[in-house]
Amino acid sequence: MAARLNLECEQGATFSRILVLKDSTGAVIDITGATADMQVRETVNAADILVELSTTNGRIVVDGTNGKLTLTISASDTASLTLNGVYDLKVTYLSGTVDRILEGEFVVDPQVTQ
């Protein structure tokens, strides 16, 4: 079952979060060779993707032996975000196993200075 974490994104500022994956004992999970994907949509069933982060597009960087995922959206890309949404984050391990590790709301905090 995915953990729940609501994320806040400041419009017009760089969004960056570092996540460390750990097992139930607190030990870091080695995710060497894993890929990750995250999509933000206005609602769960919305056809349009507001923003997508993945290892393929470079918005998610995997530090495998340290169990770290670094999520990043540039300031110019967050400037175009105007809607709140929902997201989930999936990790695909070398074995082919896919885990949905995180889900929640993605809240855009509007910028004043333009």
C-alpha cells in the first residue's frame, strides 16, 4: 500500500524533494537500476497530465545504493502550473516488480511576483 504524502509546489520556484526508501525495519532499500515515474493530474481520472516526472525525462534521479529518489521541476515549469491535483509515484525495480510507493495531493501555491 502506498504511503500518503501531500506535496506543495510553489509556482515559479524550483520544486525539489529527496525521498529515501526504507523497509519496515528502517533499513535503506537498494534501488540500483530502478526507474521511477510520477504523474500529476487534476483528478484521478483526468485525461490530461499537468506535469510528469520520470527517470526518462530527468525529473527523477535515482541514487540506488542510498535508496534515494530526487524529484525536481524547474522554476520555469512550475510557473505554468495553475491547478491543484493528485499524484502517485511508482518505482520499477530491475526484477520487473512495480511498487506504487507514494500518493497524495499536489497543491500549487500561486506566485505573486511575476
